[in-house]
Amino acid sequence: MTRGVTIFIACTAVIAIAPFVADNYVVRLCTFLCMYAALALSWNVIGGYAGYPSFSTAGFFGLGAYAGALLQHAGMNLVLSWLAATVVVAVLAASIGCFILRMKGHYFAIGSLAIVEVLRLIASSWASLTGGGDGLNVPILQGGPDFAGRVFLFSMMAMMIACFAMTIAVDRTRLGFGLRCIKQNEDAADMVGIDVTSYKTAAFALSAMFCGTIGAIYASWVAYIDPSDAFSSLLSLKVPVMTLLGGPGTVLGPVVGAWVFVILEEMIWAQFLELNRAILGIVIVLLIFTLPGGLLGLRLPAWNWRTVVGLRNRVPEAQ
């Protein structure tokens, strides 16, 4: 745990200095690294610890984006609109979770994906409020592109740090213990006195809450949203894949998985413009199947002085 926290702090410090030493492309890439790491960490609560395959990430991300954008149009302060969007998403997620979490397995997966589609249809149909298919413009942050790039990078970084701290808190408290029990055997957890419904609802709402905040920040960053972008089903697939790639149910795994995924995506996109999604999909599938425990489950041999001495002593015997 201590080593993981140290690695996270060191990498975050490197990202923090990017706006002062790198160009706009690197700042944009670092912003995406923080955003996807935060999304993967938030999904890890319900998907990694509780073992519920949720595909509703894009639904709460898009809801937060639209809530934040509409509140800014109504004259609310930028940061206050993000906080208000967080509350809206958390309340809705807790309300939905009470019902949808009664389903299990693939039934829950399909139900969570339906949340995304329902919210997307509402945003597309309610043109008088959301702009419908034409989308919605979001007020642009004043101060120029360099200033805006720094603001949104540090905002996404703050969300990543908050999600990382939340994951540590979940991992070390009764909530994390209860969610692990639910993942192992939900019926047995219920029999030994764990309040299964409350634990699952808390995990679902906690996961969705951060997705809503990130969505609100994203809407302010890009200054324009539409239903197909805000409620992208691809986002609901990418975030679980990132967590599985790094190591589900761990503190550092989602961060590692998100960063590796984003960097691979950028590299493959630059080399294979037309086939980048197909090649990226093949690479990710191979990594997940060959590393069932994620990248954090990969154990390399410990090459220390005892190992070297042992090998040297065996050489004459082999001859």
C-alpha cells in the first residue's frame, strides 16, 4: 500500500509540472490521463470491490455534463455548478441503485447499460432544455487557452486525487470489507449480518457521484456537449477495461490500467490511423487474457544479490 501511494504521488507530481515545461498536446494528454484514472477508480468501487459489472459510467458522466452546463447557463459559478452536478448525480444514482441492484450478473449489466440509453434519449428529445441533437454550448473559461488548459488539468488532477483517497478509504474500512464479502458470496454475506442492500447502494452512488463531477468538468473543458458524446456507450466499455487491465479491486490498479490504456491508444492511433481501434482492441484483449489479475498481478523475479550468488553457485554444477 505504501509503495503504491508513493508511486502515485511521484507520477502525479510529474503530471503537475507538465503545463510549465511541455506544449499543449502534452497538457491535453495529461488531462485525459487524470480524467480516465479518476473514472476507473470510481468504477472500481462497484465493479472491482463489489463485483457488479456496471456499464452505467457514461450515463452518470453525461448527466453530470448536462447538469453542470445547464447550471452555468442559468448563471451559476463554474465550481458551484460542478458541485451541484455532483449532488444531482449522487441523488439520482442512489434512487436508481435501490432498484437496479436487485438484479445480478448479466441482468444487472444490461440494466446498467439501459440507464445510459434512457438518459441519452431524454437529452436528445428534450430539445427545449438540452438543445437536443444540436447539442449545447457551454460558457468558455476566460483567460486564454494556456490558462484554461492549466485550470482543467489541475481540476481533473484534483478529481483523480480525490478518487484515489476515496479508494484508500473504502479499502481500509468496513465498506470495503463488506463489498469484498458481497463479491465472494452475496448470500453468505447477507447471512452473516452484512447489510447487502445498503452497501451496494452506497458503492453505486459513490461511484456515480465522481463520474458526475468529472462529466461536469469535461463539459466546461470542451465547451460543447451533445447526446452522442456525453452519453457515449464506448466510455462505458473503456472504463471497465482500464480497471481490468490494471487490476480490479486494488487501490493502484485502475490508475495503472487507465494510464497504460490512454498511452497505448495514443501510440496506436498515431501509427495506424485507420485500424487503430481494431488493433487497440486486440492488444487489450490479449493483455487481459494473459494477465487475469491485471498488470499489478504480474510478478517479476526479485533480482537481488542472493539470487545472483545462487546462480553463480549453480553454474559449475550445470557444467
